[in-house]
Amino acid sequence: MTTTSREPVAPPKDETMIRTVWSTQILIPEMWGTLAIGMMWLAVILVAASDLNITISNTPTNQTIIPASVFVALFAFLGTTAVAKRLFAARK
């Protein structure tokens, strides 16, 4: 004759198993790529909000004023494309 238990026996939660799952989540490259791209564009927003300008002056009457956020956005765009090509490309 066999007996059955009333409740299914669940395996005990092991703390090392939780650490192993967390460590595998940290090693996901796409997460770090997304974070890097987000920080690049956050820098663009902060520079634009601070209203910094680059003044190019040939003579006292001839001045060219360019917002610094234009240059930061250019480099953020280049960095975004580099990170996206490296991390989010289809893997063979």
C-alpha cells in the first residue's frame, strides 16, 4: 500500500541559487549597452538644459555662437551607433 502526501514537496530555496541567477542577469551585454546609450543621451539633455555655448570669434564684431549640445549630440549619435552595432547586431 502506498501513501501520498497532502502537499507537494517544494525544494528549499537556496541562497546560492539566488546569487547565481542574479550574477547571470548582470552579465547580459544588452543591459549594459542600453544603459550606456541612455547615459549618452542623458548627457545631451543635461548639456542642453545648462545652456552652454561655444563662441568662435574672428574679430570683435564677427562672432559665431554654437550651442555645445550640438557637439555633444553628434558624439552621442556616433557612440549610439557604435554600441548598437556591437551589441544588438544579429549573432551568427
